[in-house]
Amino acid sequence: MSAENINILTINAGSSSIKFSLFISNNLSTPLLNGKIVRIGIAGTLFTFVDNQTNKQGSVQLNCDDQKQAVSYLINWLQQHIGFENIKAIGHRLVHGWQHSEPELITPILLEDLRQIIPYAPEHLPNEIFLIETLHQHFPKIKQIACFDTAFHHSLPAVAKLLPIPRRFYRVGIQRYGFHGISYTFLMKTLANMYTNLPRRIILAHLGNGASMAAILEGNCIDTSMGFTPSGGLVMGTRCGDLDPGVVQYIQAHEKLNNQECSQLLNHQSGLLGVSEISADMHDLLELKNTDKRAAEAIELFCYQAKKWVGSYSASLNGLDTLVFSGGIGENAAIIRARICEKMQYLGIKLDQTRNENHDNVISTSDSSVTVHVIHTDEEQMIASMVSKLLE
């Protein structure tokens, strides 16, 4: 199949959301159409879309009890509005790819591999596999491509992959995998277009409801904060990040939780939401920081932990040349960027207050030895680019 002027649908299925975009392969800069279904399985399920060809946009309140109903609604809507006969390939973001390091055509063999690692990403993989299989049942002639979030981190050295547990677990695949790889691939591609010579030592900070960082040395990822699952590393919207295993044992025993209930607590009731007891949304917390101590402490914890990761990765890189902020918080919250970079002049980080408040591409001062960027990430565009390249 030639990738010239074909329509590519990208789908990013999360634990409680589905995002989609439609691209034409000879112009991946702007999607023809994009939209999302959010809050699947909980009150207030909402479908929104933007048609960039007609400048039409809309939203619909849905009653979706689960992913199955959401997928059915989305397929019917897409069939009515664009028709699947106009779609030649579908690119999927797969949170976990195990040992798969490149985008791949989805086959029964690949799906079987993914089923084997469902315990590695139980919040995401079942929904992603269900969506792929449903689309294949309805449209068996459309090629479906898997783009793996873990692939970016395959360059991790052994010392960064190994977990300090008995080695027999490493032999069966228990290691640090890393996530947000499609976002990081997009950010590295953007940096490569900005610089004649790519900076040698880079830290990428994808800060959103899910948050992680990656340390890049000479173009290769040498460490990343998320580990075996997307729950590790930084404090996130509802995820705890790194946690003393003794805390997990105590909570599970004290509250008499089974494994699923404990996972629910650590992944959906912790992080900013758990500490603040108010919201998982940084925007909400910033509005309340002066009147609610819990909101202020949740923000302080987020920034403090992020600062520690910047410091530790600068040590791993033996210095720092470039720091990139991305993701919903990283791109939009100037005060969070300022707090993370505060008192880090010893590393060579100096922020320009005006540039930072304006969300400029470069927010560091002209005499800062570390260049600090704000870059909008676009996972959907990156998936479409990967699909187009594979089809060629």
C-alpha cells in the first residue's frame, strides 16, 4: 500500500478515555478531524469533536457504562461522519509493547503477545486489545498499526532497567520499561528540527495527569522515571508514583483490600487527588492554593519531586544542556515550571520570568547555560507519522 495521500485514523485508548484524530498522509501538521470520549464508566461521560475542514465542533453527553459502549458509539459516529471506506490505516497507541521496539502491523500473533502481558498494564491493554479486535470485526480490510509507548526506552542500559529484586524476575520480564515514549519521540523530533546539532544532555519532562521524565544522552534514552508500570516515578494526578512497598503492605492489611482494590486506590485515588482531597487537576489546585492548605501542599509536593528528578538525571547525564517541559501541566502552568526551576542556578538553569509567563518556546534567560524549552507535544501526529512511514 502506498502512503501517498491516504487517510490515517489514530486512536489512543486509555483506561477511561478514547482520543482520535484523522490525518491525510501528505499533510500531517493538522488533523482533518479530532475528538475524544472522556470519563468512560463514570458520571459525566462526554464526547467532543472538532472538524478542522468545516470549522465545526460539538459535544454530546453520553451514558457509557464501560469501554464497550464507548467504542460502539465512536465507531457508529465515525461511520456516519467520515465513513470507514475513506480510512486506509488505523494507528493505535499501545501503552505496553514488551520487547517490541518498532511500530508493527497488527496480526493475530502480535495480539497474542499483547494478551500475555496484560498483567503488565491491566488498566490499559484490555481496552486497547478490545478496540483493535472490534475494529477488525467491522472492517477486516483496514490495516491496523501498533505504536508502542515503551519502544522509545529500549535504549536503556541494563543498570537503568534492573530492579533491585531477585534476578529471576528480570529473566521473566520484570524490569523498568518506561512510558510516554510516543510523546518523547515527538519532542526529540521537534528538537532535531530546531537545532543544527542536537544538544548532548537533555531532560524531557512530560508533566500532565500522567507525569514522567526521561534522561537523553547523545540522542538515546538512558533513564526514565516510570518503571514496570505507568504508576511509578513522579507524583501524578491520581497515581502515587514511587512508593515504599511497606506502605502498600500496610494499607492493604489495614483497610483489608484485595489486590484490585489496592490498585484502584494507588492508581485512581492517590497523587494530587489523594494529597489535596480536592482534585487531580493542577488548574483547580492552583486556584485554591492561597485558601486551602491541602491544595498548596499537593502543589509543593509535585514541584519538589519533579525538582529532585531533574537533579538526579543531571547527575546521571554529568550535567545538563537542555530541559524540555511538555504535557498539560508542563505546557500551560508557568508557576509550576518556575517552582521546579527555582534555586537551580547551580545547574545553570535561569528562567526569564516574562518568557515563562508568555509560554514562549524558550523560557530561559540569554545567559542561562541550560536552554529551557516549552514544547507542545502531539502524540496523535506522531502516531500518524509512524503509520505513514511504516506503510511506505
